Amino acid sequence: MTSRIIGTGSYLPETVVTNDDLSKIMDTSDEWISSRTGIRERRLVKEETTASMAAEAAKRALENAGVSADEIDLIIVGTITGDYVTPSTACEVQAAIGAEHAVAFDLNAACSGFMFALSSAHAYLQANLAKTALVIGVETLSKIMDWNDRSTCVLFGDGAGAAVVKRDEVGLSGLDIGSDGAKGMVLACPNRTNNNPLVQTDKTLRYTYMDGQEVYKFAVTTVPESIHRAVEQAGLEIPDIKYFALHQANIRIIQSVAKRLRVSVDKFPISLDHCGNISAASVPILLDEMNRKGMLERGDKIVMSGFGGGLTWGTAVLTW
Ligand code: ACO
């Protein structure tokens, strides 16, 4: 017995911001952004919140799966940009969709958030602690970007993706999850500082910073190794895989991973051109787009792989 994804959903904010739009408010250009990253536009929230996007993606996934909110007994949300420290985004989703019987909690694994949430849901399902899980990746990254730092803010966007997961005979067959906390500071966003009566620290807001070249090196070495381990665990070989749904950080990372795996880049679907990098949301949004375009047929072998802050990575091999 394993765990199977039986439905997907996603939500992108209404407002489209193109590279040309950004070039009107900062010193950048469509040529710089698209040639280095593959990103042409991203969606940014205006009215939407992290919880509202997650709830909408969840509703669409439930509809796609033909499952009612009442049947959900576990909600795990991967996010680093919840609207509140407490309640969790997962508890807000529970209330918004009326999943009264669910245990709900958030998990922080940055861009690997959906993969960590999926593997956690798998463990709950296999331990018979839950029967039907909702796994969500959601981010409002625009609120943790320094919009005066053109080297980071142009890369990211906002949005949510969700999957309904159930126990089944076929589904997940390989999992490789890992962390390297020693390298955490190459991609970091500080939390609020302590300002108790004994400690007075800087109260200015602090934003995301990144050593882009170190992140690049980490991604192009770790991701192919992780994919090899997960595919081997599944008893498969790389040519058996129909699609590699990777975290959408940067087209150059994806091209390099494809080359290192000796696989045509055509097997790597892309959403970063119209979404940018949405951290924990990027893998489930991509999967939902593939599903709704009819790219996935029952029995297909798919790899999903997330990587990023922590540093963390997570790869799953599954049969659709
Ligand atoms: N527009 C125009 N110029 C810019 C911009 C911009 N938006 N941002 C930076 N520049 C300039 C810099 O100021 C610098 O100018 P200088 O040479 O005069 O000093 C020049 O461009 C080069 O800057 P670098 O930061 O060295 O740019 P680099 O070539 O490394 O490209 C990039 C940056 C695309 C982020 C690259 O490092 C990369 O691909 N990193 C991979 C990591 C990644 O994609 N992270 C995404 C998030 S992490 C994750 O999701 C896992």
C-alpha cells in the first residue's frame, strides 16, 4: 500500500506583473531577467492573502478529485509566508473549506515545502493516522522581498497549489528528502527580532537575501543526485520517467539538471515563464497545470523535485 495523488488544484493572483512593468519601477530589463532566469511575468497579490489563495487551490483540488471537504482528515501546508504566526495557514484553510474532521498544521521547508508536506502526509497515511489528506504549497513571497533589491525581487511571485492524497495500491514509489542546515545562510529571510525589556534590537524589517551563485551550485549538484536515488528506490531507470516536474527557480538550473541526467529538456515542463519562482507553491502549481492540460495519463511515471532554503531538497517518484 502506498499514497496516490487523486486530484490537483491551483490559484494564481489576478494581477500580472511583467518584466517590462518592473523595468518602470526599478533599474532592470526584460532582457536581463528573461535571459538569466526564463521568467517573463509573475502574479502578485493585491486583495488575496496566503490563506485565501491556499483555500481556493484546495477547493479546486477537492473538485478535481471528487472528494468533499468532510472527507479530509489531514491538511498540511508548506509555506514560509503565512498571514499569521498563529493560527497556521492550514487551520485557516480548514475553516475556509469546512474540513471539520481534519488535523491541520504548517511546515517550513521553503522551496521544498510541498515535497516535505507530501512526504509527511504519506507517512500519516501509511501509519493509518489519516485516510485522505490535502497537501498544499502556498506563498506570498512579495511581502518578504526587498523591492529595492533588484537581484532578488524580480525572481519571485505569489500563488498556491494543492493535491488530494489517498492510500492506494499504486502511487508514490520513491522518496528522497534531505537537509543541509550548515549551508542555510546562502538563502535566508530573518524573522522578527527580540525586543523584550532586556534586549533591544534593530526593529527595522528585514527581507530575503540570497547568494545566487551558491544556490545555483547547490541545486545543480544536489537535485540530479536526489532524483537518481529516488528513481532507483522506485525500481525504475531515468528513461522510464515521462516528466520531471522541478521546482521552478530558474530555467538555467532546469537545463543543467536535464543535461546532468542526460534527459531531453522537453521532459521538464515549465511554469516559471508566467509564474516566476513561488517557492513551496511552484511544484504543485506546475503539476496542476500538467494535469489540466491533459499531459498526465494513468500509469505515467513522474518525478517531482523541490529544492531551496534550509537548505532542503525533496524528490518523489510517483505513478499517476
Ligand atoms: N536587472 C539588471 N541587472 C541586475 C539585476 C536585475 N534584476 N540583478 C542584478 N543585476 C546586476 C548586478 O548588479 C550585477 O551587476 P555588476 O556586474 O555591475 O555588479 C550583474 O547584474 C550580475 O549580478 P549577479 O548577481 O552576479 O548575477 P548572476 O549572473 O549571478 O545572476 C541569478 C543572478 C540569476 C540569480 C543567478 O545567480 C542564478 O541563476 N542563481 C540561481 C539561484 C536562483 O535562481 N535562485 C532563485 C531562488 S532560490 C530557490 O528557489 C532555490
